Amino acid sequence: MTLKAKAKANVITEEMEKVAKTENVEPTYIRQGLAQGTIVVPHNPNHKNLIKLCGIGKGLRTKVNANIGTSPGIINPQEELNKVKCAISSGADAVMDLSIGGDITTIRRQILEDLEVPLGTVPIYQAAIEAANTKGSIMEMTAESILKVIEEQAKDGVDFMTIHAGVTQQIIERLKSQERIIEVVSRGGSFLIEWMLFHQQENPLYQHFDAILNIAYEYDVVLSLGDGLRPGCLKDATDRAQIQELIILGELTKRAFEKDVQVMIEGPGHVPLNQIAANVLLEKKLCYEAPFYVLGPLVTDIAPGYDHITGAIGGAIAGANGADFLCYVTPSEHLRLPTVEDVREGVIVSRIAAHAADIAKGILSALDWDTRMAKARKALDWQAQVELALDPKKAREYLKEVPPLFSEGCTMCGKYCAMKQVSGFGNESYRSYGNPSVIS
């Protein structure tokens, strides 16, 4: 039985209890969310080293995912393993392997060996690359070969999978009638659309969705229903093709719920600030309040090199309006494969966005964290400020650069520190905590 099936049977499992403890909620809340489909817990029993369980959905902390993976031109499995370690040490709640170069199966299994957080994949990548490598063309994919890859990855222990089952022939016709600047930016969506146009057949992921549900049920894999027609620029956001696909994803969500399969919905993409809330509302309304997993969204198209920031801005707004899972964006987005340092920066800024969203959502632990930081700042307790920082390493590095001359405060205000100047009103008197430059 899947966790969803057990939840519907009014059974509280060890996994539900662990997530509840992490989220500081009652286990019954997690059980109810799983039963209703408003919460997912990616946990494939075959993922033996999964220790850090992750609840995603309504009333829980906003989670962050980090993408890694090889490309056809850069195949360095060890570097991808280094990125995984960096992502986790930086606080990512989950990782997705998007490899499309080298031995994809071996890379995935190496990642799973010691991975303590949930792993996600996009099976159509492996199916397409294998068809190209063994038969000369992506067009040689078959429904059978795709389903074989999905089951192989499930057996390996993959916890959640992106399935682009909402890209149908009807939507392709809708796309043809629109004037998009960038027709398709989803790699999985492009593989499928190309295959569908070549064969003049329906999307095999849509046509064989029941078979996919059977595999997902057997291994308790969370289906992350992919947005193959997500907008790739602001001008294309929230158009008919995107929304029609979302309607189909809602229909597929209902079918998955009926089979006791866990589901979350993937969302855009590139979205103007003033459309983000509407996108979240539409997803929740059309997809039965299934958890919403967004890439960014990026709020402007003109900041290559800074797209981790454009994505964090959109992620904070999406999260505050109900999005549940943020896929990070790195500084190298749109430019090149990310480095380990790009991964670290992407995770950190996405965590900032998620935390800001949690404060807006009313997650008590989020505001409590900020309150403790405020009190440390009032006391000029530099050690506490470092320990409470979302990125302690960076805070510590900055403080080490403060000259000994400024032992009573930072170099911004020195002896004219406002918090030192005004320290009465019944509070404890100001105490100096020494030279910040010696913090280790």
C-alpha cells in the first residue's frame, strides 16, 4: 500500500510521524493531508538511505529542490556527486538528477547510494537518450521502452518522477494557433512533442497513464505531473496552451487520487510578478489542491548571471500565495551547466525565498527564527548571529574581515551603533560581546 492508501485507511505510519515531528504538527494532520492529496511525502521503500523525510504541501514549510546532472558535452559523474553533497549541506530538501550524458543509470544509482534526501528524476530523458544512442534517433522511443525506464527507476529507489502526461495532440494544435515567442522550453516536453508530430500519435505518457499509475502505486513513487508547455519568457506566461495543459493535469490528478497515488503539479517558469498569485490559485483550483512545485518562477528575462535572484523573487511570491515546493535556479541558468558554487548559491537564495514565504504563510517556526536573530542583533551577540544565519559560513567570513578597531560593533556604524545608543526602555543594559573578527 502507498502512504496515501494507508492514510485513507486511517493508518498513521512511522513516516507520517517523522514528518509531523519535523514540521511541528500532529501526525493526524499529515495523515489527513496525505488522504486528501494536499500533502505528499516522497518515500520510495527501495530508497534505503532516505533518512531526511520531506513533507510537501498545505500547512508545511516551503521546501527547496536542487537540480543536478550531466549534459552531452560535460560528463563528469564525480562532479555531479559533489554538487549533490553541496546541495544537501546547503540545506536542499530534495535533489533531482537530470542527467542526459554518459551512463545515466549508473550515475543515478551512484547518487542513490548515500543520498539521505528524496531523489527525483525525469524518466523521459533516459528513454529518449537510450533511443538515440542505441537506435539512432529519439523518434525510436516506444511506449514500452518508456514504461520500462519508469519501472527501472522506481525499482532503483527514485522517490518522485516528472511525468509530462499533459502534453496532448489537442494542446499541440492549441500551441500552433498561438503566437508564442518561445514555443517550448521544457526538455521533456520537446522530446514528446517532436515524437508526437513525427508519429502522428498521442502522447504515450497520456495514453498509458494507467500503466504509469500501477508502477507508481507498487513503489509508492510521487508523480510530479510536468508542465511541458510552461512559458519560457514573460510574454508567453499564462497563455491558453499553458492553462489547457494545467486543466488536463487536474484531470490526471483525479485519476491518480482514485488509484491512491501521490501527486504534485509542476508550474512555470517565467511569470510576471502580477501573474504569480493567479497561477498558484489556478493550480490549486484545477488540481484539487495538490502540492504545487514551481521552477522559480523567474520574474524578468534580462538578468543572466543573476537568475538565482530573479527566481528567488518569484519563488517568495509564489510560496506566500500557496506554492509548496521551489525548484532552485542557479546564477548560470540560461548560460551553462552549473558549478558546485552555483549550486550552493542557488540553494541558499531559494531557501531565503522559501523562508520568506513561510513567514507570510504563518509558519510559526519561521517567524520565531527571525525573532531570535533580532534579539541577537539587539545584544550585539555576534556569535549568536552567525549561528542563527541561514548561511553561517558567509556570515562568519564577513565578520572575520572586521578590524580589531571595531570590537564594539560592525564597521557600518562603529561607536554610533543605533542599538548601542538607545538601549533602555526597561531592557537589560547593553553588553559588548567582544571582537567579531575572532569568531571561529
